[in-house]
Amino acid sequence: MARKTKTQAATNGRRTRELKKMLQDRRRELIHEVQGRIRDARTDITKERQVLDPGESSEVDVQEGIEFALIQMKAETLNQIDVALRRLNEHTYGVCFEWGDEVRERPLRALPFAVRCKDCEEARETAEQRERIMSRRGSSSFVVEMSS
């Protein structure tokens, strides 16, 4: 029985090291990417732009908005990875928030900051979808009542 426990401990240790390395590598990539995007955005802002018409100005605004949204998404992913690394150090990484079950390695490799097992995540998504449908129905009935 002790042999099985040692094997499990070794497997868990290997899994933890691999996941930690994956998180740290992804974190480094994102930091590099975000810094590059910010640097590029600053360079673009400092460049003198000659806008010939309002259409071009609008297009530039849209492109800047998209770039800013991408930077925000990457920064949020960085925050989630930092939380996952903290959880890894606290030995709570890979444990489902809902039931405390172990989140399998495959989902963690796909989404390294997953906080729920597959079943719990599917249940949460289904509940959110129902809530969105119900809120749409509620708001559409309100509009119908107001227009009567």
C-alpha cells in the first residue's frame, strides 16, 4: 500500500512540475506579447498621423480599440495564470472549486487556469445559458408591455 502512495506522490509531483512549467512558460510568452503590443501602441501614438478624412480617422479609432481590447484580454489571462500559480504553490491547483475533485490534466493543459472539473463547468455554463435566456424573455416581455 505504501508503494502505491509513493507512486501517486511521484506522479503528482511530476504533474505539478509540468503544469507549473507550462504556466510559467505561458506567462513569459504573454508578458513578452503584451509588452510588445504596448510598445507598438506607444510608437503608433507618437507617430505623426495625417488623416485625410473622417472615414480614415474612424478606421484608426476602431483599430486602436481592437488593439486595446487585445491587450486587456492578454492582461486578464496573465492575471488568471498568476492566480493559478498561487494556487499551485498552495496545493489547491487542479482542484475543482465546486466539489473539490481533481481537475484532469488534459483540461488543465488546454485551459491552464481552469477552476472546475468538466462536469461542474458544463453545469455552470448551462445555468448561465438558462439565465441569459430567461433575462432575454423578461426584457422582451417588458418591451411588449410597454409598447401596448
